[in-house]
Amino acid sequence: MPYEAVLGKVYAALAATLQSSPALVALLAPRPIGAGAGIYEEGDRPQAARMPFVTLGAGTAEPWHTLGEPWMPRYGWNCTVLLKASGQISELEGAAIMTAVAMAVRDGTPLALEGYQSAWCGELEFMPTLIETAAAIVTRSWPATLRVLCHDLE
């Protein structure tokens, strides 16, 4: 699968990993439709979603086709995914959510991607807090970029 668009599978695996973190789920509002905590792909958050929530998306995928021994499959992907907590909450509460995110996807955490021999989380790089004010209501977002590495079966 050296030319497959891998990001959809990465998003699904990350969402499942984040949903399986009791510490993170306890800090987020529940989904308004279906089960689970407020973890959404970027742009797919329902209008009825309550805060705080986490989004994932804005991914990149670079070929990494130098893996394995010469007789093994050598195709892979070096991906990045933007993870972002958002809410009308304090800096301290946002930091607690991002700490729970970091623990759920810490460096080396394996991800289950169908059709891939292995996939795992790499480093998580935090960015400055984004602050928006509308009608005197302050909404903060805490973005971070996660590296994900994938190794194809073929």
C-alpha cells in the first residue's frame, strides 16, 4: 500500500485511542449523538456539541519508504496530526485536558491500523494557546501536533 491515503485510518485509530482513555473522557463533555466523549474529526463537530471537546485533523503524510530489511516490506508513512482541545474553560483546565491527551498518545503508543504491520505515536509538540472572544465570551484552544509513524504490510 505504498500509495494509499493513510490519514483516514490514522484519524480513526487516534480517535479510538483517545476515547479509550478514562482520564481524558472524564474531562470532556459527552457527544450529543451516539456514545463517548466529545472527540471529533476537524470540521465534523455537530452544532449541538458541548464544550470542552477535542478535535483531530489537518494531517500530513510524507512517504517513509526506507523501513525494514531489503527482503521485507519497506513502505511507510511519516504523518502529523493536529490535536486540539477547545472550550470556554480556564488555562488550567485546558492544560489538564492536553495532559490527558499527551498521556493517551505518548511516544511509542501503538495504534491499530488495518492493513499495516505497525503504527505508533511519536512526539507530541504543543503550541501556544489560541484565544477568541465573541460577545464577551472567551473560548480557548490548545493545539498540539502529533507525529504518527506507519509501516505497510506490502
